[in-house]
Amino acid sequence: MTIGKYLRWKDAQGKVFRPVSLTGTELLNDRTLNKSTAFTQEEREAFQLTGLLPPRVQTFDDQLNRVYDGFSSASTDIEKYLFLRSLQDRNETLFYALLSRHVEEMTPIIYTPTVGKACQEFSHRYQKARGLYITEENVDAMGEMSRHFMGKEIKIIVVTDSQGILGIGDQGVGGMGIPIGKLSLYTLGAGIHPAHCLPIVLDVGTDNQELLDDPMYLGISRKRLRGDAYKRFIKAFVQQVKRYFPKAVLQWEDFSKANAFDNLDDYEDSLPSFNDDIQGTGSVVLAGILGACKIKHERLVDQTYVIYGAGAGGVGVADQIYAGLLKEGCSHHSARAKIFILDSQGVVFDDRDGLEDYKRRYAKSRSISEGWHATDLGKISLTELINNHPVTVLLGASGIGGSFTIEHIQKMMEYTPRPIIFPLSNPTAHCEAIPEAIYHWSDGQAIVATGSPFSDVEYNGQQYRIGQGNNVFIFPGVGLASIVSQTSKITQDMFTTASYALAECVNEQDLAMGCIYPRISDLKAVSVHVAEAILTQMQATDACSYLRNKDLKQVLAEHMWEPVYLPYRRV
């Protein structure tokens, strides 16, 4: 199987090995080939490593125990993050093997929530080069950059312009932590070889004055590029990606809400691309709602949905719920009627001045509020909406901590005995309500999921496991299916299929504990199931697909890398 410049060959006896041409310190400094203290004596002699390593040869398990001890000895989460990033920069095989053995413990360190702090402190904690930094000045030189970049045959790119990072906003060049973290999850969950992954930051400046005033800031120290100049830059970037990385899937990540929708709309037909904040978030939330409906013994069409927060994530959630309702037989009009979105001005109505285009499809007619009791019918709050309309599903994407209250939950219980409450904003401080409080307010009847990780809750003798609506359950599988299928477009239907596949990964024991998401430790199995479901759908609907009549499990296995050391032979 070919994995970039790294090959797995078999000799005449059928033994698998990897041909390697690098020697000495060049080999030790190649993070995808380095085995460090696990190089055998024969390999040390063949690759001119004698004397460059301590004399004792360690086993893979010895190394794993050593680096786990180092991780455990770090006293803060940011120190643990830096330890893992340093390991990743030295030895990616060991890094991913360690992650795969401690998924639940380490996923919150390499990504949400710790990565947010890492982005904020990026310039002060910078360690080693990884990825590409694209600016208005160098975008036309991406071909030259790609020739010098370590990875070849790039198959997945995660790109950010760092304007909307994880509820903490504009982080300038520090947003590089996001693509690095996301791609780590692609490798961990979907087995995409690190050499096929490319993190990119589009440094178009920053409006974060604290960064502009910081003499240590590593990015371009000027205000953000905007308007037509920004659009021209994005167009030039996409053209360069298509030219120099023609096999790559492009994931847009943490752009401002307007740019997120514009970039997706402008380029989803130009190259296989998607926006995880919009489509990934929507898909994982729909999967959670499907699980909650199983607990309630009801259907999507039986619910009325309120999404508190109308940014990219909130509208993405509305889009996916809408797609799910259509799938279950709802008409277009009825599906839209069931979904309310709220922003800082309250319920989004269609007669609002300056209404953004991406919110318009869920804007309500003013006539719906006739007869409602409200202080100002032009600005109806969350509380007033719930008091006047039979809401059964409340989803938080606002980033406003504590915005769900006992009043909201108890009023919803007048409409349904099992309200569905998902306070999804992260990090934890921005969560709309703490799960323990929701269980108390609802006497244990609410069905709860969060965006941040929370410990189990015990209430009235019942143990509740808090499912995390983490996009990591969706995007690795979607990315893997897109790579394997060689699709030219990533469609909304692929994400709907992913939602139903994820919902199938929740077992009866989970549902009995009120949990509607699998454990993060099951990430690889979930990602494979999601990918297979998407590919199965493609097999059934695309007569021209090269996947026709293929064994999908075998095809997926052939594309997935495992973090193990292979014997090396010098070429």
C-alpha cells in the first residue's frame, strides 16, 4: 500500500517492511519515520545511527510507558498539550499509538477545550514548524512551498483564517493550533496517514488589539483583510489548492459566520470541501436528537426546535434538522415551520432590517407572534418564545454561559414529559447550562447532551452519562469516505447519512443512562461506521462510482494507517 513517499513492501518470504533512504540525523529528524530508541541494532548499523542513540533498544511498549509517564507528570492541561505536541513533532507513530490507548483522557488535551488556550498563547509557546502559513503576499507561491513541504500526496487539508476560534474569537496566526488538532483527530479516528495531512493558516491580519500590541506576536501585525480584497485572496488560495493539491479534501474551519457561509457557497462545487462548524456541527446534533427521540419513542416530526444562537453552527444545526425532517417525510414548509432560530435580537423574523442572507431561510413571518404575550413583539426573547410556543427541543449555540434557566426547562415540561436540552457551547465557561442543574430542574426527565466534556451526574439514585456532541464523531468519517470515493463534491446528504450512522452507534445501555452519543474511546469504530454508511449510499445511488461491487470494509481498511513500527530496509 502506498502512503506518500512511505511504502510498505513485502519480500520474497511475504514479510512486510518499509524501504527507507534517509540515514543518521536526517532519519531521526523525520517525524513520520523516526523510531527513536526502538531502532533495532541491525537498523542502527544499516542507517548510520550507532552512537546517535542511547545503547539500549526499547520495545514499543517501553516507549509508550515512558511517554505516558511524561504526560502524566505535567501539572496543567497546557503543559500536557505542549508535551504531546513535542512528541508529535519528534515521532508521530509513537504519538498516535499513545493517543489511541488513552483516547478519552487525551482528546480534550489535543483539541477542545485545551487547544483554545494553546491558540491564545501560540506566539509565546511556539515550538516547531508545522503546516503552511499563507498570506496575501505569498499565496501565489504555494507551488514552491508545496515542493518543500514534508508531506506529499496531500489528501486532507484543514484551513482557518482564525477569526472565529472556539468561542474565543480572533486569534490571528495562533489559529494554527486548530488545523493541527483537527488533523490529529483525522489520523486518530480515520487512520489517515500524517504525511497526507496539511494544516494551513490564512494569515490575513487580526483585529485582536491585544495581539497587535504584543511584540512577541508571530503573525502579520495589521488589521484584517476584508471585502473584495479578502474574496480575491480566498479565490487565489482555492485556485492554488486545486492546482497543487488536486487530490485533497478541503475543510474550512473557524471562519467568521458570514465568511463561513460565503466560502462554502462559493467553492463547494469547485473542489470537495465542507465547513465543519456548519455541516459537522449540524450533523452531530441531528444524530443526538435522533438518539433522544429513541428514548422518547417519538420521531423528529413530533418535535418543535429552538436554536439559541444563529451563527454558523446554529444555522448549520437548523439545516441538518431540516434535512432530517425531509428524510422522514415532512414537507418543506412544515419542516421550516418547526425550527426557530434566535440571535442577539431575539427570534429571527423575516421583516427585520439588515437580515443576513444565511438566516433568512429560517426567519419567521411576523404573523406567527399575533396574540403572543411579550414586552416587545419586535424583539421576542427566548423566555417569551418558550412561554408562547410548545417547544420540545432547546439547543444552545450562543456562547452565552448560563442562558438556559429553570424557568425555560420547567415550562418545556408542560409541553413534553421529556424535554431535549443540548447546551452545546464550548469551552465549558460558555455552556448555556450545567447538566447537573438541568437534571435537578427537570426532576431527571430532561435528555441532555453538551458540547464540552462533563462528568457523569447522579440524581435521585440514577446515574446519567453526559454525551458529548463532539464533531469528531462526524468529520473523520466524512473525510475518509470523501477520500476513498474520490468524490468531486461533498453533499449535504452525506452529512445526513452520517447523522443516522452515528445514531446507530449508541447502544441500549447508553440510552438507559440518558446518553445519546457513544464514548470518545469508540472513535475509530464510529468513524469507520460513518464512512461505510456514506460509501454504501454512494454505491446504491451512483451507477458510475468505481465503488460498485467492491467490498467496502476491505477498501476502507486499505486506506487506513495503523501507528505501529515496521522493520526498515535501506534503499
